[in-house]
Amino acid sequence: MRMLTGILGTSRVDLHIRSTTTGASRHYRYAHAYEQGVVDARVWGGIHTRTADEVGNATGRRLAAWALRRYFRPVR
């Protein structure tokens, strides 16, 4: 999500996700809501602890910020 918001220049997204298995759907207006939803789903699903997911999410944001600075520079 950090890569997407960095490229688009805004944290506002209009993201609709629908499960083909259950038919459930989710709508996210902002990147932080999507990120929180992913953490919550993994915790509630018993996949990881909240701390592990939050640390992983923060690591992903730092990696994306680094990639944006290094590889997605404006063309001069």
C-alpha cells in the first residue's frame, strides 16, 4: 500500500475487495484502513500475533519508502 500511495501521491484510495469464496466484500477509502484490515484479518485468522503483523507492516512501509526514493525518482 505504501508503494501505491507513494506513486499516486495520496493516502486516499477507493479500493473494493470481494472474496470469490465467501462473497464477502470490503471497501477501503484510505490506505491506513486497508493496512489495519490486513493486520486484523491475520490476527483474527490466527495466522500471527498483532505485534508480529504490526512490525511486518512497518517494515514493509520502510522498504517501500526506500524503493520509492531509490527507483521511482521523477524524470528530469
